[in-house]
Amino acid sequence: MTLAAILCCATTVVNAQNTVEENKKMVSTNLQMVSTNLQMAEQTVKLADANPTDGQKQYAAATALVGVAVNTDGQYDRAISYAHKALEIAKAQKEQKDTLLANTYSLLSNIYMLQGSVDNGCDFMELAVDAIEEQLGRYDAATIYSRLKTGLTLISIYPDTRRGFLHVMQAFYDNDKAPFNKRIKNLAQFNIRFSLAMEQMLTAYANGNRYAVPVVMVDGEKYYMVQTRDWHIGQPLANWLSPNMLRSEEERLAHRGENIVLMNDKGEFRRLSKEESQKVTLETPGFMLNANSREIETTPSASYLWYLQPQVYNDTVKRFEEFINKK
């Protein structure tokens, strides 16, 4: 038993030594690869420096530097510098004869993303799509595909869902409007992507309107509408008009004005009769922009949404429930 224990310990020591040696070899191999890649990148950089007006060589230098930036300090800044050289050359072209402009925007987007600069990364991502559209046209399959990919990426990384959703929506719209020989033939198979993007957008919209209530005018006085036939305060102000829009005209007229509850500025609730409710309308009159003040002008009687402070909103919901349940 003692001999077996000694042999076991000896085997463990040998295995440990082997593991250490293997790790050393792996580290050495990785260092050699990094060194080799850096040397290759520097050769690409020298070629770019020797051809300062060649945009593709500036782009290649930037790409090579990005490839070694993860393991070598200071290379991201150099990569950005060469990418901007490529960008200036691409911009100076009277006609975009190649994909240098779009590719450079895309590369800059990737660099900034790798550095953790999401805002810059997203800006250049959108510029890449714009460059593709400028070169190929809005309704080209490559443009539509790039816009869809960009939109889905933006939705996944950017805090404001609207930014990415606009691209996704435009991609599907443009594909429908594109000439038949330009369309992505099977985009309909990916309509679940549009549905998911729409659900994310609706979720963001509902969350943004969590504390919103509509404001209406009745007999020249401002009131908060806290209940309609299909919605009441305590629910996010989302999808509150769709149920009525989906009804037939006959049904809308038959039930118009049912279950309306208003609240005045004093926080007093008022349940309207059906006849009183029929006088309440969401007024959306015309409007125009005042160029001097940069404000949209409309009539004082126009309806709008008012956003209550969370505590005020929650207190109002509690009092509304007491009002509704009062016998």
C-alpha cells in the first residue's frame, strides 16, 4: 500500500510537470503567432505608407492592425488612423467604383465596438448602410439585406429600440416596393424577425407610456381621461385605440361613449353618461412649424398625452380603483 501511494504521488508529479511543460509550449506558440502576425501587419502598413493615395492599401493596413490589436497595445489607434485615410480617399471619389467607402465605415464600426464605444460604432454602422444605398440604390437586394442586418444588430445593442426598428421596418417595406428583379426573393420567410422587432418596439413603447394619460377638453375645461371602454389608468397607455379601430363602423357607433371616466386638475373623478361621453373627442387639429421658435403650433383645444410622475400616477391609480369600486 505504501509503495502504491508513492507511485501514485510520483505519477501525479509527472503529470503536473507535463501540464506545465505543455502550457509553456502553448504560450510560446501563441507569442510566436502574435509576433508573426504583427510582422505581417507592419509589412502591410509599410505598403500603405508607400502608396498614400491607394485607399485599398490604407484599408488593408487598418484591417491588419485590427487583427493584432487584441494582443498588442496601441494598435487600435493606428488602425483608426489608417481607416480614416482610406475613408478620405473613398469620399474624394466622384463615383464609387468599389465598396471601399462602405467597407471602411463598417471597419470603423467594428473597431469602435471592440473598444466599447457603442455610440460611435452604431453611427458608423449606419453610415455603411447609407454608403451601400448611395452606390447600389435603395431597392437593391444588397442594400435591403444590409439595412435589415444593421437594424437587427442595433436593436440588440443600442438602448433606444427605435433606432434599429426603423431600419428593420424600412428593409421589409423597401423589399415590397422594389422591382421584382431586385427583391430578396424569400424575405417573407424571415418575417418572424420583423414580428420580433415589432414586439420589442411595442414593449419599449408601452414602457415609455407607463405613466401617460390622454388630455381632452370638455366645455372648455381640461380633463385627464382615466378610463375608456378598452383601457383605464393603471395600464400602460399602449394599444388603447386599436380595439376600437378593429371594430366595425356600426359597432363603433353603437357603443360610442361607453365607460368614460375623467379626472380634473384637483384629482376629482367624474363618470360620464353615454350622452355626455359622446361629446368627448380626441381632437387632433392641424398644426404647423414655427421656423423662428422651432415649435409646432396648434390650437389650445388639441388633445395630447400628459406624463405623470410615478408616485403621483400610482396614487391616482389607487384613488381611481377606490372610485370605481365604490357602491
